[in-house]
Amino acid sequence: MKHDLNLLKMDTCIYRRSLLLLGFFLLAGNLCFSQATDSVQEAKKAFEGTWYCRQEKRFIRITFEKGENYATVNEWMSGGNTRIREEDMDVYKVFIEGNKLVFPADNKEHRASYCEFAIVDKKLIQSCNGGLNFTDQFLKKDKYLSTSVFTRKN
């Protein structure tokens, strides 16, 4: 009988520890999800909208899909025509990294250089590796770096 009572106490202790661990993991998961959601919301507030580069006569529209951790960028040239045709638009995904959006280099499908988008003084700054650099997955600050400055249109 005493042996059964000790087993019951052990089972109760294991049960309580299991519940405690489960609660901890659920709480930690919610905190991680909450932080990820917060960073998406902050990025959405800072970047979402239509931006225009006067020097290049180029538009960028940044949108965020609900439940996703990336943004979609639509890019087109104005060329005097205010109508936007889908076939005249470049569309790509950018990923949130800290307080910037990142467009990874692609040497296979689209052959695109690594680019970063940042907000500086309420302007959208796009910095890209220049030349034929389709492999570096970081911003190479050299003479081939290209930078465009956009102002918000909406």
C-alpha cells in the first residue's frame, strides 16, 4: 500500500511537471509568434504603400499578405502613361530583416542583384549591388552600388 502511494505521488509529480513544461512551451511559442507578428506590423506601417522615384520615373508598390512574413513588391515605370498594365510590371518578394526589407540575389531564375529597402527621413531608399553581381547575399558597398530614392505617393 505504501509502495502504491509513492507511485501515485511520482505520477502526480510527473503529471504536474509535464503540464508545466507544456504551458512553458505554449507561452514561448506565443511570444515568438507575437514578436514575429509585431515585426511584420512595424514593417507594414513603415513600408506599405506606393512610392515614386522622380529621377527614374519609377513606381514601387509594397504590400503585405495577411499571415505572411514577406512583402510583395510591384515595380513599374511611369513613361507618361498613368495606366498600369500587369505585363509592364515586375513583381517580387522581399523579406523582413530588422528594420529593412531584403531582396535576395538570384543567379538562377531572375538573375537579380541583392537589394535592401530602408526608410530614411520618410523616404524609401533602395540600395542594390551593381554590375553583374548575382551571387552576394549582402550589400557590397563599392563603386558599383546603385541607390534610388522614393517618396510616398499615398
